[in-house]
Amino acid sequence: MTADYVKALHIIFVVTWFAGLFYMPRLFIYNTEAQQLGDIERSVLQKQFTVMLKRLWFGITWPSAIITLVMGIWILISSGYVRIVFHPEGRWLLVKLLFVLLLYAYHLSLHMIFRQQIQGIFRYSSNQLRIWNEVATIFLFAIVMLVVVKQAMSAVWGLVALLLLIILLMFAIRMYKKFRE
């Protein structure tokens, strides 16, 4: 019974972590675009975005990432998955863990952007941040597909699907940019 509670908590904190990963770049975009406004508007908005960024990052996103990691390791060990990772039937898990590792690297990249924006440093355009925002979507698709489909998924078709998703997302970003202009 305990294993089910751990899995449920893991899923809940994955969802809240992704909520943070999806919303942080949106706040980065809004904060970046606020820099184009007049002094008074920019000052007011930057103060508000700083509060929002800090609350989301330290109140939801980081705690969720840590709890997700702890629960994930617990599941790996308690379920016996850790024993099959390097066997043919565990290849899906090995690939999933690689995507999870890359997702934590993405999380850390957002932390760097967060620190820069809090300091008033804006290195990326709103369009660059829109593209970076979609990276979490790619990880979400890849990880969920691997968990649900497991070894039944063809590596070739999985990669083709991911590439198509990336193309679709880039097309949507371009269309949105044209719409805004």
C-alpha cells in the first residue's frame, strides 16, 4: 500500500514541478517585455514580477523538483526497477532517466535566468524565451510516453514523433510571432 502512496505523491509533485517549469518562462517573457515600457510602468511591473518569480520558484518549483527526485529514487529502489535499468527490458527506463537528467539540467538553466532577471539582467529576447519555454513540453511528452508505453515503443518512431513535435512547436511559435506583429 505504501508504494501506491509514494507513486501518487511522485505524480502529484511531477505535475506541480511542471506547472512551475511551464509558468516560469512565461514570467521571464513578461518581465523581459516590461523592460520596453516607460520608467514608472517598468519599475512597478519589475517589482511585481520579482515577487511572483520568487514565490513560484522557491515556493513551488524547487520544492516540487526535490520531492519529485526523492520520490522517484524511492520508487526506483523499492520497486526493483533499479535492477533492470541496464538490461534489455529496462532500456525504456534508462532512456527515461536520461530525459529526467536533462530535465533537471533544464531546471538549472531556468534558475540561471531567474537569478539574472532578479538582478535586472535580461540576456534573452522574449522570442528566445518563448522557444526555451517549449523545452519542458518536449521533455513532458518524451517522459510520459516512455513511462506509459515502456519497451513497446520503437526508438525510431519515438524519435520521429519527438522531431515532429519540435517542428510543430517551432511552427506555432513562428505563427504566434507573425500574429503579434
